[in-house]
Amino acid sequence: MSKLVTIYGGSGFVGRYIARRMAKEGWRVRVAVRRPNEAMHVKPYGAVGQVEPVLCNLRDDNSVAQAMRGADAVVNCVGVLNELGRNGFDAIQAEGPERIARIAAEQGITRMVHVSAIGADADSDSDYSRTKALGEAGVLRHMPDAMILRPSVIFGVEDQFFNRFAGMTRFGPFLPVVGADTRFQPVYVDDVARAAVKGVLGQAPGGVYELGGPDVETFRALMQRMLGVIHRKRIILGLPFFAARIMAGMLDVAKFVSFQLFPNSILTRDQLKNLRRDNVVSADANGFADLGIMPEPMDTILPTYLWKFRPNGQYDEIQASARNLRA
């Protein structure tokens, strides 16, 4: 019988790419999610019955255990950028990964891949970064040979980075950004999936790997690159941190007084703390080179999905070519 991998958060942005690649490797894939009925898009990744969504509450031991029953390997892709209800940073990013690792060890599973993030630091003033580090420590406490992946900001068709800012260009001549001089090293989502698959298959040793693409650019430069791809001219407005802090504070208060009916997916005070720090691969860190992976540059990927934000969509390129020919 084919081997089985359980992917927690396997229907999300990163998880779906890992699920697709594991199905291509011939593995059975169990996608553990909170709402299986909203994860049906993963079923066509393999043959009939090869990829199956299952119900799982990451905060419950029994639910996590049932989802990995009989698995040969586990992958955790669950994370949150903004706390909502019981799904806070501590519950999801610190306690959740350790729970998965502990139960996997109890069930005799020897391979685990955990997707964390660059900037994970137990001493950070950011709850996001602090709980990412606690989650890593919890995983290694029970699965010392686990593979931990720390990607920089991830881009791809379903991303909430380039898509979000490209969408904002439709509403005015200005494009506001916070931390315009902060550096990022965007990494293609499928390259992160390729790294995870190597861990599941045992083709790479465990340990911490920091994953970044071939380009390191400031936030402002990334927005300029995005504007070039979508053929729009906008004034990039770098918001000073003191003004952003006031705005984030007001948005967080609105979230609190509305009893989270307003979730504040715009800018939180915790996100602002991370925007002050560069999000790039450390000079001495293991990375794609150690995994034998050549990461895709942004130039080859961004045009394949950002074209929908061009003034005339896919026809912009045709019209530009026609104008060049006439010239």
C-alpha cells in the first residue's frame, strides 16, 4: 500500500502545493483542516481517493491524533498572521506544532516537516515571531530530527502579498506602504513545497533551513517591480512608523470594541513590529543550496498571475506589442 502523509493546513496557501507534490510522488495525502467542506479543491490533486480532506482541531489532542493515525510522515503548515477568537498565536503557532510533534512521536512517526518563518525569535517583542520560535522548540523537543523551514515572504498565485497591493492600485494614485526600506527575500511557494517534499521523502537531513528567493529588495523596490508587471503608475507613499503606529492602534481598538466582528486584516501593532526588521536569509543559514534546489526568480512567476491587475488584463501585453510594432 502507498505511504501516507498527513498535512495539517494542507488546503492553505503553502499546504496545497505540498499536497499536490506528494500526490505526484504516489503518496496518499490526508489534508487535516478545520472545515473539510472548504478544502475540496485538493481532491483533484491525485487519483480518486488519493487526496482526502479530514476534520481536525489543532487545539485538541484527540483530533490531531486521529488525523495522523497510520501516517508515515506529518507536515505542519498551520499559521496565523492575525489572532482571531481562540486561534491566537500561542494556541496555533506555539502549542499546535508541539502537539503535532508530541503525538507523532507517540505514534512512532519518524519524519516531520514544520513550516515556520524567518525572524522566529523567542526573545522578540512580536508575538508572531516569539510564538514561531516557541513552536520550533516544541517540535524539536519531541522530534529532534524534524525539518524546520523558515521562508521569507512567500509569493504565488494565491498569495496575500503581491495580490493585495496590486489590488490596492485600483483605488487611487497612491500606494501606501509601511517599512518602505525594510528588505525582503520573496520565495516562490512551490519552491517551499519542493523543500518540504525532500524532508518527507528523507532526501534531506533534518534541521533548520531558511528559504529565500534569488532577489533581495526593499519593500519599496518590490512595489515598484509589481507596478511594472501590472503596467500601472502609482506614487509609492512610505508611511512613517509613528503614523503607522497610530493607525494600527486604532484598528486594533476597533477589533476589540467590535468583539472581533472587525478582524483588522489591514495592519496590527504586532505586524508593525516585524516590519521594522529585515526579512532575509541569514548569511550562515542552511538554505536552498543545501537542498539542491534552484529557487525561481520573481520575474518568471509574477507576470503569470498579476496580469489580471493590468488596466486591460491579459490584453495589455498584446496591445503593448502592437504599439511597438507600429513604432
